Amino acid sequence: MWAVELFDVLEMGLTLSGVEDRRIRRANAAACQMAGRDEADLVGMDWRDMVDPAQFDDLFVSMERVVGGGEKSRGQRLVRLVRPDGTVTPALSSGVIVDVDGEQCVLAQFQDVSELISTQVQLQTVLDHVPVAVFLLDQDGRVVARGGSATHDPVAEPGRFDESRIRAAFRDRPDLVALMRRSMGGEYVHEVLEAYGRWYDLHLVPLPGAGGRPSSLAGVASDVTDRERATAELLVRTARQTALADLAQRALESADEQPLWDHCVRTLTEQLGADQVVVRRHLVDDGPADELAGPPGWGAPDRPPTPAGDDERRWPGEEARWADRGAHRTGDHPAGDHPAGERAAEEPESERSVVRIPIGSATEPLATITIRRAARELTSEDVDFARSVGAVLGSAVLRIRVEAATRFWSLHDPLTGLPNRGALLDRLRRSLRRAQRDGHRTGVLFIDLDGFKAVNDTFGHQAGDELLKVIGDRLRRVIRPGDVVSRLGGDEFAMLCEGVDGLDDLRAIGERVMHELAPPVELHRPVSVGGSVGLALSGPDLTDAEQLLDAADVAMYQAKQGGPGRCVAYDERVRATIATRLRDITELRRAFGAGELRPRFRPVADRTRTVFAAEAVACWLHPTRSWLGPEDIEPIAFEAGLSGDLDGWLVDNMIRYLEVLRRPDAPGPPGPAGHGDPGRPRELWLRLSDRGLRDAALRKELIAHAAGSGEPAARGPVPCVLVPDTLRRADRQQSDAIIDELAEAGVAVRLDFAELGPIRAVTVDSLPRGLVGVRLSDKNARAVGHDETAQAILAGLIRILHLLRLDVTVRGVDTPAELAAVRALNCDLFQGSAVGPDLHHRRADSRSACGGSAAV
């Protein structure tokens, strides 16, 4: 009776069903509530109608095992009871075999676990939606439990936990196994690590067991791949920005572009993980392809900075080396064929990740950088970074080259590219300091071209510039290694020669220079120019750069005085000569201002020995050298740059003398030559320099006073200008125009030859219309009194000039024999000591002395 009451009183569900027919004999209230039926509905029902049909087979097998095996009970199982409305009540069920009135029955008990299951479901729902992986490991490394909804669960990788132990599962990741060992030792472990292409934030917490030692590990792993990738990208961007800032700082500070190229390539290699970075620098159109190492050491010495052409520099991985010049030219493209960042479509499949970045202008780049990365394609961010590097590098290289070019041309001649005077003096100072230390001597050659002015005047300045370039190249070929050739200005050059033993070595170099200058230069036609060379060698008296260069200049000037194509070394004699000349120049300048010059008149006689003309010349009463004539004054005036002033002084005095001779009280008709006052000559001659004749203002002043008024006798003598043959040789067109201008104004014009043999092959048509005669050099009169050859030459010249309808004057007739000879040769006019001494007109001379001289 107590058992029946207990059956009804217990709150757990109880059912009694037959073993054979499986029908329910009895069910208590708790079982009815769980099944959602009354007891009347349950009694007689097959117990299989109470449970989920999906559990039939499993429950039947379990029942057969108990009945067939003679077991009295079976273990607990989770049974899903199906209610009439279709809902399911989860229950924990167990059963035993009992005898009821001699019949075997199954007494089954049901414990409602709905709340437990609901809580578990809620917990599982939470776990399923938590973006982490949660797992429990025992001491042997087995996964006891796991959960979580991590997108990529590291403990759920396929095949990882088919084995029993996690150490075996992660045998290829000893770092993970080491973390678990540390945690099993009681350490809380937190690491961010990479596994199988993902990044995880891993926490391992040891769970204490018996004795306080960890019995298991609780683990939480969250997938932080996106975060790590974003962090990595941020780090990459930061690193690249830092690299760009560093490159920009270097670009601002660097004065040499080669370290910038090296740093740029290293930066691209490191920041992009490139397999290869190749720099191809392009040729420029206006210069040679010298080695690109910056202005120091660029190609040929003393050349302006220019970038290298078709040089490749490669950085495969971290190894940097220069490629051979011209290597890998196959498939190269001219600058501008590949826009910035454009991938080369023609690259092989294995090298599709290739970009080319132009440095400088995209159309005319200084260079092209080719970046190759075979492992993965270069991204747009990679290309943008490469472009930024290229932009910084291009701007810096352009700045460095502009600054280098500015420095270069500040020390070099822009026409020839040779060092200028400042650069030469700097090098000379350093050479002299070294010479003082090692006992060697330094030599300087000062070179002045002979005949350059004539080339410039005849063919123009452009031809003169071409000539100077050729001369500069020739002088480069003459210098020894380590020596320097410089253009000082105009047609002046200098050479610095170090380690010279003596003047003989320096003379040998000077001879080579003159030999190199001798061959003609092809301009509009072949043109020959030589050079006058001055030598100076350092010594106790020449230790200063300026002094040494000036000494060579002085020696060159002395060489030029002796005639073209000479080489003269500086010594005490040269120094004394130059010192005297400098003193004369100073004194002549003073003489102009002090009115110390006096006009003199040199008589010109005809065949009857009557004074036909008088040549106005300048004389100078020198403070220490007595009277100096025009032969002494004119060279000094030329050196001092006073030729134009001397011409002006002569014109002024000629005009005054003409005014005197045109007065009513002027002297009577001229008498025989050599007898007192020159009287009234028919012509008054005046020899002007090339510079004076080119002065239009001076010609205008002379023309204004050329012709008087009234009868010829009242007008006085006719002015006659002697035109130097050097002017006509330098510029025939200009000289003929000047001759015609003077002749049309009533001025007689004669051509004055200073050298022997000046007559060229001329015709009547080639002579200017206004030319009336020619004055031959005094060299033509030498030996004519006793030498038949000299007489024959002079006779030929006189005959030629007479055929051209020109009268002939010979100057320098100093002896009676010479006078008789030239008269016998039918010469028209004579001038020299045999004709008579220099004369002066007292009235003109007094006017000149009273403030009539030209000031300097």
C-alpha cells in the first residue's frame, strides 16, 4: 500500500508499462503533466506514442539490451516527450524491470529538465553568438569542451582534433605547445599570434584541481585578423611616411645626388619588399654622358655636370651592385614610354608585378626606376608610395644639379668649359702651398693668341667663339695629367704646371703649346692663329698666386713685343723692361694732362727736292730722356690705351696749323727741302691709328675743317690722312668706306704700309676710289743705295703702283745714296733724314703749348 501511495505522491513522472505489449498500465500526475495528457488517455497507450519518433530505434535497442541481457535497470537517457499540441518536453529518463502480478513490467521515471535545457540552450546561444572560440583542455591536452562562434576557430581546423592530444595536433607549431605548457604550470598566458593565415588573441587560464595544481585549461581565442591587418597597414603607412620624411630631409641637406639614389633604392626595396629595383638614367641631349657621381669626379675633368646615360643600378634583394654599362638594353624603352605606375603589359607571366616610375618630368625624365616583385602584385598604395619617393628624389636631383651647375659655371668659362681666372688662382694657391712643403716648383704659362682680333673683325664674333672653343680643346690635349688649362678672358689662356723641375721643362711645354696652335682652324675658310707664350716659375721671389700669374703675363707681353709665335720666360731683364714701360705709360698719362707734347712736322719732298708736304707728328720732351719722337710715343700710347687720345691730339693740332696757314700773314711759298721754315706745303699729312679712324666723331671733326673758303692759295694746304694697312687687312669693307668718306670731303688719302712687301694682288676695281697714293715702309729703302736686288724690288713696286695710278712715297730715306737711288727709280715723294730734319711752326707750336693739348 505504501508503494502505491509513493507512486502517486512523487513529483517525478512515473509510468508502468508492459514489456511484451509496451502499453502503459499506469501513470502518475507528474508523468501526465509532462506528457500533456490525462491518466485515462495514457493508460493503454503504447509508450512509443509518448516519445519523439526519431528516438524509437535507440530506445528499443536500449530496452532489448535490458530485457534480453537480464539487466534490472538501464542508465539515464534524455527523452523527448511529445505532447498532443506538438510541443516537446525534455526529460531525463531511467527504468527498471519489475514484476506486477506475475507480469514483467517496466517502471520508468521521468525528470523534467526543460528549465535546465532552456538554460543550456541560452548558454549555447550566447556561446554560439560570442565572436570568440571557447574551449576546455584537460591535462593530457584533450579538448573536453568547446564553443563560440569565431569565424575561424583555431581549435576547429579540419583534422586538428582527430587525434587525442593537442600536442600531437600542433606538432608543427611548437610555440603554441609551449604556451600550453606554461599555462599548465599555473601561468596566465596572453599572446597575439598567427596561425594558419589568421591572427588570434589567445587567453589561457589554468583551472585549479586537487592539491591546488591545474587540472585543466580554459581558453578563449578571438580572431583579430582584421585588427592586426589594419595595424600592420597602419605600421606600413607610418613606416613609409617616416621613410619619406627621412628621404625629404636628406634631399634638403644633401649636396651630392649619388647617396640619394642609393638611399632611394634601399628605401623602395625595404618598404615594398621588392625583388629587384633597377635605376636607368637617361642621356641628355646637350652634353656628354659622364659618370653620374655629382660634380666631383664627373666624367672628363672640368666639364659641366651632366647625368649618366643608360646606366643601370640594380638592388636584387639586399645586395646592391652596379650593372655593366649598357647591360640589359634589350626591351628598354625611351623616357616617357611608361607613365608613372603603369604596369608593363609585356612582362612575362612570372613578372607581372612590375612598375616603372619616371624621375623628374614624365615626358623628359632624368631616370626611370623599375620595381619588380614576383611574390605578389604591387598594389595601388605601393605605386603611390613609389611615386612619392620618385617625386622627392626628382626634385632633389634637379636642385642639386642646378646648384652644381651654378657652382661649376661660377668657376668655369661658359664658352669653352675651362676653369676661369678665379678657379685657376685657387688651384694655383693650393699648388704653391704644396710646393713649399715638398720642395717642388710650380710653373705658369700665359698664352695670348696672335691674330685673333682680325678673325673676330673679319668673320664675326660667332666665328671667334668657335675658334676659341677649338683652341680650348687643343690646349686640353697639351696639358699633362694633373695640370690645368684656364681661359682668363678674351683670347688669353693660362696653364698651371705642377712639379716642374726648371725653366727648360716649362719651355718644352710652351713649345708644345705653340706647335698645337699652329695648324689652321676651319671656319668659313681655313684660319691660322698662333700664340705668344709667357713663362713664369715659382721661386723665392714668386710665392704668391697673383704675382706668379702676373709675371707670366709680363713675359707674354715681352714675347708679343718681339713678334708673333714667341715664347719668353720671366726674368729680371723682362721685369726691368716692363717696369720701364709701366713707368713710361704713367709718365705719358701725366704728359697729356700737363701739356708736355709738342707738334713737329716732317717734310716730304718731291723729285725736285721741293717740300711737297709736311707730316704732323707728336714729340715729347721727356723729363729724363730728352725729346721722344712718334716711334717712341706710339707704342707707349698703344699699351696704355691712349692711341685714341693721341689721334685726337694730332687732329686738334693739325686743325690749328691749318688755321695758321690760312691767315693772310701766313708764310710764303715753300722753299727747297731742308732749308728753314717749311713754308706753305701743298699737303699736310696725318697718320691715324686703326682706333682713331674707326672713331666717327673724330672723322667728322677732321672733315669739318678739311676745306677752307676762297682760292686754293687762300685755303692753305690740303689735309691728307695716312690709313694704316692693318686696318684694311682687318676689315677691307670698313676701311674702304672710311677712305671714300674722307676723299669725298676733300681729304687726300694714302695707304701707309708698315712692313716689307705689303702689296697684294690687286686690280683697279679692288681699290677704293678716293685713294691717291701709297707710302712704303722704311724697310723698302734699306740697302737700296748699294744693293741691286733691293733696287729691283722697289722698282717693281713703284711700277705696279704707277700702273694703278697711285703716287708712291718712300719713307726712311736717310742717306744721300738712298735719296739718289729712289729718285732714279722714278719715286714720286721721299721722306727721311736725307730730305730734312723735323720742323716746327712757331705760331702753331706756341698755340699748342698754351693749353692746346688734349687731356687724357
